[in-house]
Amino acid sequence: MNSDLENIRSKLEALILGNNDFDFLESELERFNIFSILKIVDAEIRHSAALAWLLDPQGTHGLQDRVLSDFVKQVVALPDGKIQSNQNPPSPIEIDAWSMTGALVETERAHIDILITDQKNNFVCAIENKVGAEEQPGQLGRYADWIEENYPDHSKLFIFLSVGKDEASDSRWISVGYDLIYSVVDRLVTLHRSAIADEPRMFLDQYLRTVRDHFMTDSSNVVALAKRLYSSHREAIEFILEHRPDFRDEIHTSLMSLVEASDLLSPEPSTRGEVRFTPTVLLDVIPEDDRAVEYHRLVKFWFANEGSGLSVVVEVQPWPDQAERDHIVQFERTTNLHSLSVQI
């Protein structure tokens, strides 16, 4: 047994002592990135907003209409970008001759993630962006029908953007991967870096790094490095994962201390995942639930301890007096339980 532990110890030391790859990986992961800090790496709405800002000729990025023009040109030039309807999309040569500075970029119009209308060039483009969620049945068809009805005389381009270049369910849409977004924006940022102010340049660098590392894993240096480290130090890394701290226990302890120390909350029988309590002002109001095994209240309150986050749950059981039940429900809606904070 001791020899096994010594063997693991030596492997852990090899992982952390003088390992340039490990040090580099740590430094890369610790770099400031607003997407990671706000935990919106996989937030589809936030990525649609960032993309709309990039495509907007009036955006504060300093790239004018270059991102919009280049992206549209690249899409219509794709080998599989043949349109199977009468949308009459422009050619790359036509788009190159356009000035698209007057294009209007909107989000969530008619529930479409990004809608671009260019009245000067009689052009409309829809982008449906899928980062984590899947396409809803009939969704693309409804959006395309709405655009064709409302813009009958415009040339049209429908783009289905996804992390893995998923196949669009409607033949009018061109399937595009985030690698195209990355190549367009990266090239333009490199070419026009001196024209971009410091703040948007920092944001653009973080956006590109997020897309590269999370949406283009095949071309991510960080992912490739992590795989190489795991391959070389598999036993040590799996040992670390097996013995990583369980934050749910720490959170449970902190929550129990908070409830027990508060004059506003009365502790109830709890579990690791549910720290239960009853507001003291309701102790004489809420009847007991005779069917309950542990928590004998017709209204149950608890902190849902998920390890990575917390939520407050209020569950109102069936009530003999409906007027009383409505009163309790109204109390739950107006009481600011969410102001409670826990320091881990």
C-alpha cells in the first residue's frame, strides 16, 4: 500500500515540478476572460448579442461593416451554400461592391436570433445561433416563411450557425460552424488592429479565445495541451480528480450555520442537498403535514445545494383552506429570501 502511495506521490511531483506544459496551461486558464468570469461561455443569448455587435456596422468595435461584409461573402461562397429555393442570394462579387454601413442588425425580432436588413442593397439575412440548445421542430421553417412573407422583394440569406456545423432541418438554410466566425474576425482584427480602441480590442481578443477554446476544440492549443498532459500524467490526474474537494459539504456546513444563527429562520430536518428551514414568522401559521416523514409543514422552504450554485425553493402543499393557501403563496412571492448570502 505504501509503495502505491509513493508511486502516486512521485507522479504528482512529476506533474507539478518543472513541468512547463502544466505551468503554461495554468497561465492560460488564469488569463482574464469576461465570458468565463460571468459564466456565459455557453450562454446562447449572450453569444448572439456579441455576434450582433460584431456584425453591426455601427458597433463600437471600429471595424465598420467589414465583419458583416466578409462573413456574408464567405457564407455564400461555401461549397455547400447552394440555396434550394428562390431566395436569389447575392454573389460574393456583388457583396464586395456593396457598402453595408447602413445595415440594421437586430436581435430577437420575430424570435429570430439575429436579423440583418440592408434596405440600400435590398438584402435581408437571418442568423439562427445554436450554442448549446438544439433546434426546435419547425423553427427554421417558420422563421424563413416569416422573412419571405415580410421581405418578398429582397434577396435573402438564411444562416444556421452552430458549434458543430449541425445540419439545418430546412433546406433554405445554410449550415455554418463557428470556425468561419473565428477566421473572419481573427483576420480582420489582425489586419485592422491599429484602428481598434483598447477596450474593444481586449473584448475581441477574449471573444476569439473563447470561440477557439470552447467551440473549436480541434484547433485549440489549450485543449491539445490538456490532452497531452492527461496522456502523459493520466494516473496522477485521475488521483487528483478522485480526491478533489466536495464543495457541497462546505456549502452545507455554511448554510446550516446561517440558518441556525438567524433569528428569522427556524431549522428543520435537513439533508446534504436540501438545507430546510421555516421563517419564524410562519411557525404558528403553517399547519403541520401529517403525511410527511421528517419535515412536518404544509409549506416547505429549503436551500437547494447543487455544489456549483444555490437556489431557494418554496413548496406549498395542498391546503384545506384555499384563502389561507393563497395568502401563503402571496407571502412567498413578496418575501425577499434571495437577499440571504452565504460566504464559503
